[in-house]
Amino acid sequence: MLKAGSPTVPRIERVEKAAPYREQILEWVDRCRGNLVRVHEELVAQGVTISYPALTAFCRRHGIGHEPPTPVGQYDFAVGQEMQHDTSPHRAPIGGVEQRIETASLVLCYSRMLFFQCHPAFTRFTCKVFLTDALEYLTGAAATCMIDNTHVVVAAGTGARMVPAPEMAAFAERFSFVFRAHEKGDANRSARVERPFHFIEHNFLAGRTFADLADLNAQARTFCDKVNATRKKHLHASPRELFAAEQPHLRPLPLFIPEVYALHHRLVDVEGYVNVHGHRYSVPYGLIGRQLEVRETKDRIDVYHGPRLVASHQKVLGRTFTRVTVPEHRPPRGARPSTQPSPEEQALAQADPPLPAYAAALKQRSAGRGTLALRRLLALYREYPRPAVLQAVTLAHRYGLFDLDRLERLTLRVIAKDYFLLSEDDEEPRS
């Protein structure tokens, strides 16, 4: 500085060690697909004396092999404007076995109020169950629910052109909100709900054990209460405190929230069970071979035979297939179910003669217990005029006719003869 006569510190110009090999570096970066470790090995093999830190620093300064980081944006939300929903797969020790689970989360964008649950699989039915519990926990809904083009909600399209499935649109209408989807590749648009998944995996699931999924979700609700009451440095408040200002702006819940359920139709197998998602639930043994309606709710499996409830079970939550048996659904010890008359046989035995005798003869000539044949005979007796059926059965029994297709044609012939006669005045004139 004394020699230069100026207080300005002169800038030191140094030649970078890797500068003479720039062309070689560019060539090997392309051939090694951007792997600088391999680039350094090839340069050393060619006799180039350069350290690996000097190579990476040169590439970083000149933008070789990687794009410079771009600053992220920020989204600001008004109170009650938006909530975000998403799912993520995790693994958790449940019942002493590590199982794969689907974690569903919902976050209010303004207050950061968090609610999450875990399920063995995530379907539209499970989605409606989760959102119902989440909105009841938050005591309201935001105007918009942002999703990530998941097929659980979406019927067609992506992003702004997304069309929700009709049943999901009807569900959203019930709670006065609408589904919106962000554009593909714009994951930052749903960052409010994406960020807590890392926290859930490395905080809530770390070191905890659960007896079953019900125990896991109970602990998850307690964990949400704790997290929502914790002060956040970047918010200068806790989510619970901000929620006090946001809650009046949420869409209120409907006066009546119907229970979410899914209907299945199942045929009772030969062991007296119906299968729902791999789990088998018992029904009264007298219904073997019948088609029943199964109503699946959040925690119950109800089985109906027509309008009558014939079985109700606690729903099994988990991936391990389980058989649930109620002792009352099994036959008494020593009794043979095959000796018990079927409901069709009992109904035909009380019908007008000669139907009981014809039904007994039909059962002897049918395979097995003759349930299908007796069921069809009872249907003919109930659906067609009884005098016509009895007349047809009398003729069939007299001539040993036990083909039910021919019996039905014979019944229709009697009906056409006795019930559809035209008078001479009703006949059309011949041309």
C-alpha cells in the first residue's frame, strides 16, 4: 500500500489450477453424466495434478455439472382461505410387526393447524372418513382444499382442469368447500402439508410402538394437540393461537353429519363367512349360499339380509388377514346344518297343495340340498297368479315333469288362456 500510494487494497489475480484443463473437464463431465468423482479419477489417470476440492470448487464457480440453486417463492393465505390435504407412505411397528401404512394429513394454511391419521390403504371411502374426522377436529372447513392430482379425488384432468369424482364433489359440497389441484411438478404449491410429513416420520413415528391402528390414531390425535399448542419461532405464535383468529372465518359444519359408509354385496361361503378386504366375518350358518349386503363404516362391519341386520362385527384394521367368528353364528354342537330345512323348503311346505308334495319330489331329484331349485319354485309361486301356478304344478306332478323351465312355460300358457281372453267386440276387423 505504501509503494502504491493508495489506501485501496489491490485485487489479487490468481490463475485457477483447473483453468488449463477446462475443455477436458467439460468432456468428462458429459461422459461421466455429471459425476465429479469419476471426472476426477479420469483426470488423475491422464496425469492432471489437481485435488478433488479444487475441481468441485472450479465447477461450482463456473456452473459446470449442476444448476445453481434457485430461490423458492412464498405463498400468503388469508384466514379461512385454503387447507391442504395429502398422503405419504410410512412404516410403523404395529402389534410387534413393522407394517406399511398410509399417513393422511390436513393443514390449515393460515394457522398451520395440523391433523393426521394412518390407514392400511387409502381409498375414496378412507378419504371421506379421514376428511370427516379432520373437519370435526378443526370444527370447520376452509373455502378450498388443495390436493396433488390424486386419483382418490380426481376423475379427470390435472391442475386447473381437474374434475373431481362426483361422489367426492358431493362430499365437498356437504361441507361447503371445493377441491383444487396444483399443476404437475409444482410441489411447492402444497408445501404447507408436505413439510409436516418429515416431522411425523422422524418425530411421531420414531421410537414409538402401537398395539394396533386404533391405538396409533389415538396417539396421533394427542400428538396433534401437543404440536398445535407449541409456539413456532417463524410464526411468533402457536398454531392454536392463530386458529383462534381463523376459526370464525371457516365454513361451519352441517347440523347433521351422516356416517360415512361403503356398501358391498357378498356371497356367504360354504364355511359361513363373508370376505371384506381379505378379512372374513361370520354370519348365521343358515345363510350359507345367500347374497348379503355388507355395510362398512369407520369401525364396524354390519351385514344385512334384506332389511334385517343379521351380523355386526368390530372392523379389523390391519394388513394381516383375520377371521372373526361369533359363537352364536355356528350350529349347536352335534347338530348337522344339512339336516335343517332351508327357508325355501319351509315356505313351500306351508303352501297350497299340491305344491308341498311337488317340492318334496323336486328336492329328491335335485343335486345337493336342492336349494336353487326350491328357491326358483318359490319365486314362481310368489310372482305368478297362484291359481295358474297350482294348475301347472298339478299337471307337472301328474306327468313327472320336474324341469322348471318347462313348468314356467306351462304356467304362462295357463295365464294366457285364462287371463288374456278377448271378446268379439275387442277383436280387430280383418282387412
